[in-house]
Amino acid sequence: MSKACFHCGEPVPNGINLITNIESMSQPMCCIGCQAVAQTIVDNGLTDYYRFRSAPAQKGEVLIPEQLQRNKILDDESLQNEFTYYHDGFKETILTIDGISCSACAWLIEMQVSKLDGVNKITVNATTQRATVQWQESQVRLSEILSLIDKIGYHGLPFKASSAEKVNKKQAKSFIKRLGISGILMMQVMMIAFGLYFGAFSDMAEHNVIYLRWASFFLTLPIVTYGAYPFYKGAFYALKARQLSMDVPVSIAIILAFLASCWATFTQQGEVYFESVSMFTFLILIGKFLEFRARSRAADVSANLLKLIPMTATKIEQGVERFISANNLKADDIILIKPGETIPADSEIITGTSQINEAMLSGEQLPLMKTTLDNIFAGTINGDGNLTAKVKHNNQESFLSQLIRLSENAQSHKPKLAKLSDKIAQYFVALILIVSIITSIYWIQHAPSEAFWITLSVLVVTCPCALSLATPTALTCATTRLNREGIMIKSAHVLETMPEVDAVAFDKTGTLTTGEFALVKVKTYGDFSDDITSEGQEQVLAIAAALEAHSAHPLAKAFSPFRDFNQTTTQVVVAPGAGISGEVNGQHYRIGKSSWLLSDNNNSAYSAQCVLMQGETLVAEFYLNDGLRDDAKPLIAFLHQQDIETTMLSGDNLQGCNKLQSTLQINSVQANLSAQDKVNAIKQQQATHTVAMIGDGVNDSPVLGAAHLSIAMGSGTDIAKNGADVILLNNKLKGVQTLRQVSVRTARIIKQNYLWAFGYNAIVLPLAVTGHIAPYMAVIGMSASSILVVSNSLRLLKK
């Protein structure tokens, strides 16, 4: 009689001898396909499929269980475009990880996934329960990464706001269910316990005692199985990966207490403590639930940002309007945005004028007037005008999506203190178990009746939950608070570096000043030397405007009203931070700083910000006025109060810089600097200081990269913002003060959290070992310490 294939149930042909080892048993397979699929199921830790299936599997792709199929589907390139993007040659995405209960879980996932060939980086945030993964598509598939996460006991999915909310709701329901069942049964067990204690003084009949003990056993059984299941699951997968998590001592404590009480019930010897086990499990569940609620509150803020993008958009094709999914918008699509609608994608206005509310990005409640050629961002709200706009890129690359990704990176960064605590935590659980064993041995010899409960107290009271929550909760709350204030953190080290900054360097134009120049005076020379209303001056302004049209410098905007498109320019060369040269109508001109265009001998005679040269002949001087930012003076005063040295590094002339220095009381000024000069100045200052640089222009990009910490204004050029660690989306210098205050406060709160976590364990461990802490007190202490750490971090969300 031929054997049946264990996988699909079909007969195994004669001469075929294929087997797969499933749960330590060799099972026959009918073909290579069944063997491959069965081996995949085993390798991914999904053998429960065979135990719970109601019918044999079919051949082909459907052979793989639903969990594996789901992972494989996510490898589809068109589907991945919705939630992945390329970064430094690697694919990157954010995953929602279900089942994370602490930093030990995050550490375990990071350790296991980083071993995969092709995984460049993975950072897991235990507070938000999200992971950022970078991988090389040619070496490893996303399905393999997700399958490994499943294998070690967690559940990963691409992060979407709606799915993240569903997962949180599902977890919350599960918590409430376990709490409800455990709480109701615990109360019944406690009532029986009172009866047993009362019976000890009134000579209760033996058969009644036995009956009450058995009743307690059956009532406690669901609590220690269903109620405590998350702790067992966490401990099992940690031990399977040869690691120790904080679920290990908790699980040991519950199991030992329950088994000891069962032994007393079955043998009718000794005391039972079912009420203690029930209350212990219930209190731990309450602590975990409150911790979960606090973490969810912090995580929901960034998740809710994605909900700002509307589901649908109005696309215009060949003059016809039609509704499509906002996720399907692509670059160069033309969209219609009606009054009151949320903008579906980052776009450039083609026609129309309207006020746009960008509060969700910048924190600024006042709407901004936007018109033709202005950029508008996904998630912001259109005011009272009809807009037609051209989409710049899909939503996966939108500014809002970048903000969320960068916030995730910042939240998962670990300061030096956190890295040290991680090293300590790796050995802390092992130390708890060793101390518990020594405590048990000692008390068995000196007080056998108390030994078990004293050991139980040691296991529970020292559980390092607070230690694991100290950093991630604080970083999550801090970045959330800064996002609300319109401060976008791009680099993970910002919150760690900012408190150490003791010198701040400023660019002048567009940073300390508004960068909105107005032409107040023109002085012409030579053939163009005429009165201000003359044809000669108009021609000079047209020539200057034609050259400045090729520059992104704030000074160039002052010439745009004088642009004459009859002037043709060729062979234009831009010298960053200096000026522009090129041919206008066949004549060679240069426009820029006087220090660049005029000889040193003549330079001191001119104070104009900008001069125009034809060959070696001076044609015109341009005098421009730039207003000072309202919050520049208060920021400089605040930095001086913090004993932070201030410097202005500017490419403008010395006279204008000195005037601004006297107004703002800046410590030192360096003028007429090129981009390289600014870099050299920063490097010289870095020898003795931790330096932050604040700028906004193209020529600020090199110096922003050289500083310890770089900050770009929200109105600055794209190249400056791309190279900066922080972007002030609200375009206000006050954001620097907020960043300093929040980062200093974050560092202080992290230290407070660690001081409490270590201090608490240092105090309670001796008390538990010496028998001064009962099990229920241990549970309350452990839960209270975790809640205290989370609550302390949540203070960062308040102004």
C-alpha cells in the first residue's frame, strides 16, 4: 500500500523517497514541489498549520499558508511603490511590529534581522512599535525579512496609519478582554481566600476546605493561562533566540506560584496562594495596559499625520475632471483643488491664488497666500480659491512622508546613556535569576515556609521594565512636540548634540534677516550714467535682472520686477557666494559682490551690496535693504543667557555686517566670506567648541555639512534643507530656542528616568531579598515604576 503525501494527501509514487522533518518526525512527500513548500513552512516556524488544518493542502502557490502568501505578495514591485523608497542605493520602509512589549523585544528583533545578508540597517522603536528597515533588493526580499520577524514571535506589516490604528485597537481589545476575565475571576478567588482564612480560625470541615481549594484552582486556571499568555509567549521566543527578556522572570514567578499551589491542592498538604497568583497576574496586566496606552498616545501623533492626506483627488485629463485615488497620483499629473479641500500631493500651482493653511507642517495657524509657481504640500488645506496644480511626485516621496520617516529615525536613535543601559540590561535579567536562586537556597535553609514567596518577590520586583522605557518614550514625546512646533528633525543625533552646543554661527542674509530685499538706490557710471528715470538706468536694471534670473540667492529676487525677456543671456556662470558672469545681448557682464569684482585698492570706496561690471569697467552700484527678523534679537539674547557664543559668517560687505552686529550684540562677525571661508571658520571654531550652524542658501550647504549640528530655515533653498540636520518649517528663529529647550529637557528627563529605574532596583532588591516585600507589593512597585517613567516622559508633550 502506497504512502500518502503528508502535505497534499496524494499517493506517493513508487520510487519516490522524499521526506521533510516536521516537528521531529520524518514525513513523506509526493514531489519536489510539496517538499519545498513544506520545508518553507518549517523554516518559517509555521508548523502549526499542519496541526490545525482541516483538509490536505493543494499543490502550487496555494500550498503556502496565508501568512507566507501575504509576505510573498508584498514583494510585488508595483505594491511596494506605495510604502518603500530608495535611500543611498537601498530600499527603505517603515514596518508596524505587533507584539513588542519592551525595549528587549526591539533589541531582539534588531539582532535577528540584522544577521540577514542584504539587510543594511534596522532600527526598532519599542514605544511606537515601528521599525525602519533598509535592505538590498538583490540580496534579500522583504518577504524574507517579514518571515524572520514572524519566526521570532512578532508580526510585521508595512506601516500605514489606518492599519496601525487597527492593530492598536485590536491590541487594546485583547488587553481589555484579558483584564476583564482576570479581574472578575480574581475577585471570586479572593472571596474564597477570605473563606479559607476565616475557616482557619473556626475549624472549617476538611471537605469544605478541599472543595474551596479546588474551586480556587479552577477559577485561577484561566488567569494563569489566558490572562498571562503574553508573558509566556514573550519569554518563549526570547529563550528560543537564546536571549533573556524581562518576560522570563515574570513567567517563572507566575508558573512557580501556581504549580506550588496546585501541589498543595492535589496532595492536601501545605498552603495554597491562588489569590496571590491571581492578583499578581491581574496587577501586571494593568501595568502593561497602562504602559500600552501611554505608548499608543505617543505613537498616534505621527501616525495621524498620514491621515491628513485625502483618499481621493480630482485629476484633469484632456480637460475632463475625474476622481481617482490620491495614492495613484504621479509626477506631472494635473489636479484641481477646490476651496476647503485638503491638498492630495506635493504640487506646483499652475493657475489660481488662494490662502493655504500649513499648520500641520509648520505649527503656524495663520494661512499663507500662494499663487502661480508656488509650491504646496500634501496634507495642507486650501482656503477660498480654486487651484490647478501639477503634481511633483507621488505621495510616498511627499514632504509629509519624509517628515514621518525622519521622525521615526530620530525616535529610534539611542544616546550614549541608552547604549550603556542596553549593555547593562543584557546582563540584568541574568543577575535577577542568579540572585533569585541564591535567595531561594538561603531561605529554604532558614525559613522554608517563606522561601518561595520571598523568591517570587525578588523575581517580580526587579523586573527592568522602567529601564527599557527610559529612552524611547522620552525621544518619541520630544520629536512629537517639536513636530507640533514646526521643527523637523532629520538626523537622529540632534536631541543628543543640541544640549552640548556652546557656539552658534549664523548666516546673515535670509537667516538673521528676512531675505526679502528691496532695491532702494541705483548709481550708474560711464555710458549708462543718467538720472534715475532715464532709459540708461532701465537698461542697467534689465541687464542685471537677466543675469540674476540664473541665481537662487535672496539678493536676486530684488531684481525680478525689472526682468525684460527681450534680453537674451548666454554662457552664464554662477560663482557660489560671489556673483554671476555671462553674455547679455552679446556683451560680457559680471554682477556680484564688490569684493569679487573690484580690485582691493578700489573696493574700500564702495559700500553697495552689489555691483555690475562690463569687462573691467564699473557700470552700476545697487543698494538694497533687507529687514531684520523679529525674533533674531530675542534669540541672540537667549543664547547669551545660556553662555553660548554667537558668530555671524556672511558673504556681505563688512559695513552692513557691523551694523547688524551692533543691533543684535553678536559676539563676533566675519564678512566678505566665500563658501570655503565659512567652512574654514567653522572648523577653526570646532577646535574648542561644539558648533551649530544656521543658514538658508546654496552657498551655506558646505558649511552646514561641516558643523556639529546644522539648522536650515524653512524658506531656504532645497540644497540647504537637504544637507541640514534640522529644518525650521515655521521659518522662525524662535524654533532654535524651542529646540534647545526641548533637547535640554529631554536629556534631563532621560537621566531622571534612568536614575529612577536604577535607583528603584537598588532600593527594592535588598528589601526583597531580606523578605520585607510581599509579592503583591512587588507587583505594585514594578508597575508603578514603569508608569512613572512613561508619565515623566509624557511631560515633554506639554509646553
